[in-house]
Amino acid sequence: MRLKLLAGLVLTAGLFQPFPGALADTGQWLQSECGSCHALEQPDYPALGHAERLTRKGPPLYYAGNKFHAGWLESWLQDPVRIRPAGVFPPGAVVPSEEGDVIDPAKLEEHPALDASQAKMAADYLMELRPHDELIAATAYTPGAIASRMGELNFTKFNGCDACHSDGPGYGGLSGPELYTAWQRLQPGFIASFIADPAAWDPHTLMPKTGLNDSAVERLANYLKLIGEQAP
Amino acid sequence: MNYSATLLASLLLAGSLPALAEDVQHGENLYTIYCTQCHGVTGNGDGVNVPAMSVQPRNHRDQGEMSARTDAELFKAVKEGGKSINKSVLMPPWGGNLSDDDIHALVRYMRQLCCQSGG
């Protein structure tokens, strides 16, 4: 396994650093290459306080196995297109202007691309990180259908999700991740659980816990399914 | 005497100016993290999300507007959301993410923004 890992990484091109032979396993490699931006183990949030959020450079990955679709993750790591228009910490990439606050592209960092073997190793490892199986198990959500107009009203007028998130290219706020691709990226159980109680997943999330009941969560999740299945 | 004034008086009486500075910094950090996306990095209500919003977020630097709100109203709006004070649903409730102490620190920082920093 170690030889296979090393062989795959020696072929690395681009920004991502080759696997240093002294490191013992994929976890150590990921910690070395990704750990400065991504939490691969659960941080001690109470001890770190909100300063943790001020300095966070990438989304936490220690529950990646509860969150992502494995195939999407492996593919994205090879072609990391931006999901969060203003980056993981919007105030760090936003500047005031005469027209109001705008994103300064120079302040946005690009994610390095991995080659196919690296991406598979990273995704395989990350998908084993499932510390929140109990949150998924507690979710009653079963994917279903919703009428487009009703889904849109729930997303916009009734819940105000569009203040921060886009439900289509060019529509909606810029501070949160785009949501017209959420269904392609995220497991249905995670979507429902995160909408219901985002702070249970990430105590310093910028997503508010709004106290939605199961039916309301289901309607929003089904809307993400609808627009996700229509997304390019 | 409102909550902010009470706290300030208590800290001054206790000789705790470092604690006051720490509290202000905490409020500013929370404001930066949770509020600036809509209320703007300078607090003027022109956040990066505004073009997508049907209601203009409050300008926290507007002394006139802010003076019309009590600390208790600001606290309620932050904790329970805009709907709780008959304002927009676009202002979400933060009570599930932030403690009461955090929200009090935010309110004190908003008071500083509007009325103590030349705004």
C-alpha cells in the first residue's frame, strides 16, 4: 500500500506537493498537505473560541465521510472549481466600494488540483471520516419531489436562504456556497441534518440554526434535489 | 440604564478596562464573522449579499436609526431574527449559534459602531 501510494504521488504535477517518502500513510500525507487549511480532526472549538472562525482557511474535513458523495469528491479534487463565491471566510475576501461591498478576486485562494491517483487516495481516506453517523441516523429525511414554484418560495420568501446562497447561476447571495450543485456534492442525510442544526456539525458555521421542523427541512432539501438534478 | 451602560459602569468601577477592551474585541470579531456579509464590512448596510436581497440591511453606522432601537430590541432581533420584531425574514435568528453573552457583546459593538466611532 505504501509503495502504491508513493508511486502515485511521485507522478504528481502542479501545485500539490509530491508525497514525501518519510511520511507513513495517507492520513499523515493529507495532514501535511491539507492540514494548514482544513481540519482533519475535530478542533477543540470551546477552547479555540470564535477566533477559530476568523482564521479558518478551508472547510473542516473531519466529517467528510458524512458529508460528500465519494465520486463527486474524487472528481472535484482533480478539477477544483469554486463553490463559495466569496471564499470560505467572506469578510476576508470582501472590500468596500462605492457600489457597496464587492469580492476582491485577488483575495481568493485557488485550491490545488490533484492528479487522479492522489484524488482517489484522498477521497478514499476522507470518506472514512464519519464522526457524525449519529446525526445522519437521527435524520428522518427521505428524498422526494416538490413543485418548482413552491420550492423556490420556500427558499426565498419564506426562509430567506437566497440572502446568502444561490439557487441558480447568477441568482442569490454570494457569502454562502452555491446550492444549485449541493445535491451533486452532498449526501441527502447531511443536507437535511445540516439545514436542521448546522451548529451541531460546525459550532462556528455561518449558517444559522433557524428552528425549522422536519417538514420545512424536507421541503428545502427537496428543492435542492430539484435544482441539483437540473444543474449543468 | 441599559445593559451596555450597566456593563461599562461595572467594568469601570471594578477597574477592568482590559476586560472592557477584550469584550469590545469579542463583539467586533463576532460582527465580522456573522454580520458583515449583509451589514457590510464597515457596518454601513452595504454587504456583499445586498444585490440579492429584497430588503436593505440596517445601516449600523446610522446614529439616528440605531438610536430608535433599544438594546433589548437589538438583542431580540439578533437572537430571534427579524421576524420577531416584525422585520424581514432575511435577518436570521442567531440564538441557535451564539450564546446570550455573545449576543450582548454584539449589541455593545453595534452601539460603538453607530455612536462612538464617528459614524
